[in-house]
Amino acid sequence: MITSAQVRAARAFLRWSALDLAQKTGIGVATIRRIDMSEGVPSSNAKTLDLIQKVLESEGIEFVGTPENSPGVRFSAKIKDK
């Protein structure tokens, strides 16, 4: 499971607004903003968080750590080598 801070960091890496992420995922911008405002693992539907994670990963974001132990993000090596 990903955390709200990871979603915010991933968007910052990609220079995406909440609207950009909403458009890429098909999730409402209000839901994205609600996730942004929460702390830890958002109380959103697991399918919603999974979709957000998959879309961000398809753009080269790699989620590291766990919600309890050093959660973070980085660009994947695949993107770095391009």
C-alpha cells in the first residue's frame, strides 16, 4: 500500500498537478486532493490506490519502503537510462 506522502512526492517528481493525476487515472480530482491532504495510508478504496500506483509506475516512479518503514519514491533505473 502506498502513502499520501508518496503520492505527493511522485507527483512532484513528474511535475503533475492533482488535475494531471486525475486525468491520467480517471479518478476524480476531489479524490486526489483528499488523498493529498491525508497522512499515512489514505482511507481510499484499495482499487483507487492501486490504480494511482500503477499509473505513476508507468511514468517511471518506483515506490520504496513500506508505510511503516522509510516510505519513499524514486525514478526507476529504466527511466534514468533513457
